[in-house]
Amino acid sequence: MTATTPSASQPPLPEGLVAALTTHFGGRFSQALAIREQHGRDESAYPIMAPDGVVFAESTDDVVVALKACVAHRVPIIAFGAGSSMEGHLLAHRGGITIDVSRMNRILAVQADDMTATVQAGVTRRQLNTELRQTGLFFPIDPGADASLGGMAATRASGTNAVRYGSMRENVLGLTVITADGAVVKTGTRARKSSAGYDLTRLFVGSEGTLGIITEVTVRLYPEPEAVSAAVCCFEHVSDAVATVIQTIQMGVPVARSEFLSGNMIRALNAHSKTSLREMPTLFFEFQGSEASVREQADQVQAIASEFGGLDFEWATLPEERSRLWNARHNALFAAVQSRPGCRAISTDTCVPISRLAESLEGAQRILEDAPFPSMLVGHVGDGNFHALLLVDPENLAEVEAAERLNERIVRLALSMDGTCTGEHGIGLHKIPYLAEEAGEEAITLMRTIKRGLDPLNLLNPGKMFSLAE
Amino acid sequence: MTATTPSASQPPLPEGLVAALTTHFGGRFSQALAIREQHGRDESAYPIMAPDGVVFAESTDDVVVALKACVAHRVPIIAFGAGSSMEGHLLAHRGGITIDVSRMNRILAVQADDMTATVQAGVTRRQLNTELRQTGLFFPIDPGADASLGGMAATRASGTNAVRYGSMRENVLGLTVITADGAVVKTGTRARKSSAGYDLTRLFVGSEGTLGIITEVTVRLYPEPEAVSAAVCCFEHVSDAVATVIQTIQMGVPVARSEFLSGNMIRALNAHSKTSLREMPTLFFEFQGSEASVREQADQVQAIASEFGGLDFEWATLPEERSRLWNARHNALFAAVQSRPGCRAISTDTCVPISRLAESLEGAQRILEDAPFPSMLVGHVGDGNFHALLLVDPENLAEVEAAERLNERIVRLALSMDGTCTGEHGIGLHKIPYLAEEAGEEAITLMRTIKRGLDPLNLLNPGKMFSLAE
């Protein structure tokens, strides 16, 4: 997280661009410092890097107009949804115009009989699920933050439910994307599967705004399960909690969520969410299905947990108990940050093949013994994915640099296990060297070729994901 | 399926290329007519279009050598696995060299604890499942034919199990691909999910050999279910069978397979596979899971079927009964072809959102009432995907042309329902105009940009999927 040229040193916006955007957008184009700074930060530990202006788009056409104007003036373009990126995706380190799509918040269609919905990119996952409530369907991808669907698609997000339902990779059926030439490209259909041509949908899912601006997203929905139950189980040792998860996955028990939290993470949750969980390594589980299936899954997991010395297997079957548990889990990041006033969390995000989870997680713990700041572990361990939250003082350069060195060691460990540097947060500004190391020179060359083909002027979220210069 | 220039009219292979391939491959490079013709046909109704030579690759390095030699001499390159394409993917309509990877049939690694396997591209799905038998794991994707994993990845194949396990899109974790510049690109990791960079894996899955040659495939495996049962149920009317499937899917019953077969399809199966099924519209189901879950699923489906007048709900719980049923289903294409001696099957492959399945299937039936040849319906209806098998006399141009017109009407109907022209067979030579209609000009332009970026000389399976000239 080295210092990056602040946008203040960028040349000012071309007058022609300001005029064009003002004419079209009126008050929906702003160069006010407060608005720009608000769009120059995210949930990462980076300092503010503000864009030179912000356009509030209300339609796909608005995005086309703003994008074409920026391209005509060779000015960078950054898409902005809910601002919940963890990796600096949204930061305008080369200046330019941010296109805020948060007002594109209409649910365009819910096809309940097909279990699909099409939404504008600024619709958030909570908004979608609220509007789905009376249909008996839900959208499962849940990254914790109330992210926008456009942002979730752009970062290939996942979260607690991915162990059962997959990530955005599996659940986006189609997109509307504006490419650098201003074309409105529709990808995919509403059919559940297709072999028709290149998989443009999945080329854009995870492309972090570097290949086009997503304006509409069509997603898969699922029937609300007949029965849901949750359970909490704590363990003396991290290794026993992890062994429980590994065996659960290897036996094919279709758990809907399986989350690990370190003892000090539980302590922070208790303080933040007024829960009274035992402050030990803990697993949260959720089971979904028919009544019989939920009971069967829960019995299987309880048996596995007790084999590994699980303590206090506690049930949360009432909706309000479950909500309290999962709200606490969702607030883990905030609880962690609150535990050290003034700190920011730098989050690792490695994901490894399930058999290597114990080594990966315990290895991270050992690496963090050297940390000059507190850290907590939390994660979607059923996928092999967890986060070490490194609670650094952002003003203390020594801490920030130490965090980067520790992050790097944790990433290297995951890569040595045929894992990935990022299970769900993406690359952004922060993990560029890790992606290069993970993907290898040939794959990065191929990514560059794609980027150059689709964005020859390098104006779409430039400088994110990989360096374009060889 | 208009006549295409036969490869005989192509200029002969450059002498330098013949010399280079002979030097490196010796007897593993052949220009013998029989070998060339064997590689110039597939399961489509196209006439033979033979390549000018065939290389039998035994390693990734072999593929690199052959590809680089062809590129140096500007000669087209076609990858060939099991030869089971339905859409002319493998045909050398512009001549060139076919790289046969069927000898690349080593299973490189089975990581049972991670439920992943890495295989060479020529490994077939049956071979993989045979070798997995003692691990308690299986690879679910089952397109009927004993296709190669490389070919299945290249066409984004699926099949009977996709309703439960997804298609190759969801089940390929990583690939080794040789790109047009001869680079050996490794995509993906063995982690279950990742947000690291562009999704190169899914760019190549379904790219039909036009962006690179796949030499290795890493796939997800699944635990063999504790219990499996199958059921057969017939109906007076197609509409009732379809309504049963739609409701099963909408209720979220996690069936492992749900296949529809028309009455005359059953008649052909009975003749071919010595079964004695009632010759009526029929559904085949398979249920997988724990004992309790299988029983519950089966009860749910039986209740739905009886609501729609299902007759003779019959169980096949013994492994040999199930095998007989699914073998019969797998042989449907051959049974259909056998029912009209000398015919070839042109197969439609539309897939629609589940609520439109009845309209789509009954619409196809009505369209086929005009056909001057027999036709049968069979399909993976739980996905909204089915095949009309049009049994044409390939020597009778009027029949072939009529089949194309009917296919087009069936495709248009699916596209009008936000469906796709191909659920699983791919585009190949056959569906180029349908892809253009489905994807739209902007998406095709984008596909062309990608193709030009990755294969600037247009040598990788040229002329397949879309026409490169605008």
C-alpha cells in the first residue's frame, strides 16, 4: 500500500468535458470537493484518492453519454456502486470521472416462475431481497456489506452462502455492459445454461470495471427453503474447528453456511453486537432445506463436531435468534475496527483447496504472531476462504508496511497450496503484485491482450488489477 | 447446412510444414486419406471435410510444437478429442492440420481430499469415472457420448446431470491452454472460488478451439451419493409431463436428472435397447442424496406427477435397473438414427427459462408437424433444454434444407422467450447465423475483438462460431 500520486496533481479536467457533462447532467455532475472525496474512498486502508468529478447516472443511456464524453477527452472512468470495495477498486489514483450508479436502483423484472431477476447495477442485495420477500424466492449471494449488484458482479463477489449457492460467477445469467467504444452490449440470456459463443458474461464478472461499465444484471434466484436452522459450536483449538469443516465438506453435507471466527473475533463481536458467545475458536453453521433434510444435516455436523471436541453445540432455530447471529457475523468487520479506535482493517482474502485449509489458517495465525498490531480471523471456511483482519493505524507507516509484508507471506502460503490470493474481494489497487505471482506471466500477458483489445486507450478503471506496461 | 468447399480444393500443405511435422512427429504425423477422413467427420450431418494432415499429440509440448509450426506456415489448426461434436466443430472446411489429443489420456492427479482432478485433454468422462471408482468420488457431467474432457470444456458441454451439478462452466476449475503465440497458459487454481483477475478459464470454456488448444483440464468432483434411485413416469399428454418438470424445478426439489422423451422416442429406445417402456410421453428421473433425502425427493416428485395425471410411476432402485434405464437414455441418439436406416440426425438444442418450457417444447412439436422426415424429442428438461432429433436422409437435399428451416423456426421460438439456440452442443459451423441473431451485433463485435486479439492470423479453428469479416 505504497503512497500513490494523489489526484490533486492531475491536470484539471478538459473544459470541453466539463461543458459536455454539465450540459447533459446539470446538477447530476459535480466537481464539489466533498462529493469527489466521498467517491475517492472505500473500505480499504488507502488514503482518499478523489476523482476530478462525479456523474450521477440514472440510466444506461446516462452511462453511455458520460463514458463517450470521457473517452472523447481521454479521461479515465471509474464506476462506483455502494463504495464497499476492500481493495481500492474505486480510487481515482489517476484522476478522472467517477460514474456513480447508486441511483440506478430499479428492479427491472422479477420472473418468479423462472427464478430470475433483472436489476439496475445500483440495486443492493438487501433491496433485492426485500422486494423478493413476497415471491418466496431469494438471492443468496451475501458478501456482508450491502453491496450493489453491479459492484458484486464486477468483483466476482461471494460471501457466507457461497459454499452452497456459488459466487457471482455461478449466479449471474446476463449483463448489460457499456464498452469503451460506447456500445451497449447485452450478454447471456435467461436460460440456465448455454453454449452460445464466448462467455462474455463471465469475462465481465470479475473484470473490476476495467473492460466495461455494468449497468444491468440478471441473476438466478432460489426458492426460500422450507426450513432453516443455525448452530454455533466452539472449540478448544483452531485445528479442531477447521477439521470439523473439512470433514463436513468432504462428506458432501450441503451446509448453507459454515463460518469460522477466532476467539478474539468473538470477543469483538460480543462487544459490538451485545452477544454473549464464548470467546473461543467458533463455527457458525446454517442449514437449509426440507425439515427432514435440515435435521439430517444438523445431526451429521453435530456428530462431526463432537468427534473433534466441539463444545456447546447450540441451536438457533427461531428467525430472530438466527438474525442476531448472522447480523453479528455480518458486522464482524465493523466490530473488529471498533475494537481498536482509529484503526482501519487490511483484510487478507486467500482461498485454498479444502484439504489445505488447516495449514493455511494455522499458517496465517503463526505469521501474524509477529504483527505489531492486533489481528482477527474470520471466514467462509467451507470454501477454503478466510480473512485475517489486520487492524492497523493508517497514520502509522510502519504498521501499514508491516501489514503488507504479513499479507504477502499469507498470500505466498496460499499460492504454494494451489490457492488464490483473493477468494472474493478482487485485486483492485492492492493485490496487483499478488495476481502477477498467482496467474503467471503468460496469463497476465493474455489479460493485457484482452484489456488492450477492449479498451485500447486504457481509460476504464486504469491501473487496477495489473500494470499494463510489460 | 449448405455445401462447403471440400478440403480437396485447398492448396497443398507447405513443404516446410510437412518437413517440420515429419521430423518432430515421425509416424505420429499422417497425411493418409483414411486418417484424414476419419478426422473430417463428427456426429453432425455434414459431409466429410478432411484436414490436410493429422498430428497425434502425446503431450502439451507436442501441441506447442505442432501449433507453432502451423502458425509459422499460416496453416489452420483444429483440435480433435473424441470426435463427438454435433455441430461440425471438427470439420476442416478450410483445410489445415488437425491435432488429435486422444492419446493425451493420462489422469495427472486426483486430489480426493479436495474433490478435484487434473487430466490431459484426451481423457474421456467414462475413463475418469472408472479411475475414480475406488475414491468414492465422481465427475458428474455426462453429455451422453463418451466425450473427451478437453472437448467438453471447449464446447461448454453439460448433459443429464446438469440440473443438479451445473455444466462444464461451473465444474472446470482451471485449464492449460496453448494460445496462438505458442504460450502455455495456466488458468485458474484449485481453490473453489477466486476473484483474481479476468476469468480466463471461462473465456476458454466454450471457445470451441478458436482461442487456444486445451491440453489439460482441472475439474471438480463430488462425493458418490449415499443413495440413488430412479423413476419412470409416463403421461397422456406432453403438456402434463412438462408441467410436472416445471413444478419440480420451481419447488426447488434437487433432482439429479429429469429427462423427457417423446412417445416415438420411447418406441425407438425399446427397439434399440430391448426395453419395454410404454410408448407415451415419458419422464426419467434420478434422485441422489442421503437415504432420507432421496425418499423425500421421490415422494415430492411422485405427488407432483400424479397431480398432472402421471401413469405408472415406476421405480428403479437396483443399480442394474438404473443402468439399463440410463444406458437406454444415453443411446437415444443412436436409437433414433437406427429407426430410419441410412439417416443422420440433425439435433436442435434450444434452452429456455423454465416457465417457457411447455410453450417451447409444444411449439417445436407443432413446427415439426410440417417435417418431411421423422423426428423425436428428448431432453434435459429440468434445465429448459431439449433436442428435436430430425432424422434426415443426408443424400436428400430437400430434406436437409427443410430440416434447417424447421431448426431455424425452433431457434427463433426459443430466442423470443429469452432463451438460447444452444444449451450444450455449441455453435460450430452449424449455428453461426443463430448465434448472430441471439447475441446481437454488439456482442458479436466484442467476440470478434477478442478473437482478433488472441488469434490475429485467424488460424485456430477458423470460420467456426462467427464469421470474422464484419
